[in-house]
Amino acid sequence: MRVLARLWQMLMKALEEVTIAPNAMMSAEMAIIRLTHVADLPDPETLIRQLQSNPPPAGGPTPGGAPAGGGGGGTLHAPAMRMSPAAPLRGPTMQGANALALESRLQVYARFDSVIDLIREKRDMKLLYEVEHGLRLVRYSPGRIEFQPTADAPPDLAALLGARLQSWTQARWGVSVVNEGGAPTIAEERDRADREAKAEAMQNPLVQAVLAAFPGAKVAEIRTPEALAAAALAEALPEVEDEWDPFEDG
């Protein structure tokens, strides 16, 4: 009964971890590993029965080598027991440690935007263009990407993206293609925001007056005050300190 209660507690804890974990699949695999490890241990009742059915032999050799009964003509020496060195951790324990390390390493990429930032950081402009224009995201979790390709997406985009991410993060990524359910691409979202900004600018009376005064003119680019300030700061010359003039009166 105690073992069943313990297993029930572990199952409830595992369900709670799966519901709140960023990567539900990885959390479920960890729970299965823990349950598999516990399943190999005998319950307390079995251990007691084994001790009762196999008591230590009476009068057997003591750890020092002398008989337990004391008297006797000779000295009996028990054969030396050779302890084998500890084996390296394998099986469920090692798998669990690897899974925890993998999960912690992938938490840096909790959102798909983090993947895009990583591609920019690595300066893979070709892959960045293909992802922004050819990938309609369907489902994402750290280590797992499902997308619907656009008509002009390269056929090897899934394999290429998975290989690049595995090389950069030292973790395995599953990248797969589905036939439907994809969101707009990053390029489509960017173009839509630009079109909306231009349409909003066209409603400004000052812009309408300029377009009326210059037939054929059009709004080519929208720049926010923040973008203008950043561009001005980048183009500004560094401030030069006043140089000492030897002819200046002291």
C-alpha cells in the first residue's frame, strides 16, 4: 500500500509539472524516467520476507575471519571480498541528467522571436531571409518547430533550420512541415504594419496638402520619432574637447 501511495503521489506531481512546464513533452519524459527507476525497487514487505526466509548462517565466519562459535583447532579465514569500482552512471539516472541539462539549455529560446534573434546574431542572412519569407509558424516550443512553407520556400528549409539550430545551441531541434494552419510570415506581418502606417499617414491633412501640391508624389517610408532620433544619434559626429591654445592668455 505504501508503494502504491508513493506512486500515486509521483503521478500527481508529474501531472502538475507537465501543466506548468514550458516543454510539456520533456517534462512528461522526465516523469516516466522517474517512475521507471522507482518501479525496480521492492516494497518493504518483500524486503522483510526476504530477510526472514534467508537468515544469516549460524556459526559462520565473522568479518575478522574467526568462527562465530569461538573454539576450534584451527583458524578459518573467510575469502576476501573484492569490491568492484563504482560504475559510471547509466540508464535512467544518466538519461534524467541529460534531459534536465537539455531542458535548461533550451529555456533561453522560450519564444520563436528568440530563434530569429539567434539567426541574426550568427549573421546567417540567407537563412534569415528564407525563414522570414518562407516560414508560416504553426506551433512552437523550445526544441520543437512546426511550420507551413510558402510557395517559394526552399524544399530543404526544415532540415537546414534544424541543423543550424542544433549546431548553434548544442541541442537537438525537431523541425517539421505541416500542410495547413500557418500564421503569416514575418515579412508579411512587417509589410502589413508598413501598409497600415502609410494609410494612417495619408489621412494627415499636411500630407494630403503636400501630395496635392506635388502630383505623382507618394509616401515612400514611415519613420517614427524614435527611429529619427536614433538615426540622428548614429550620424552625429563625436564631440571634440576644446584644444589648448598656446597663444591664449593664461
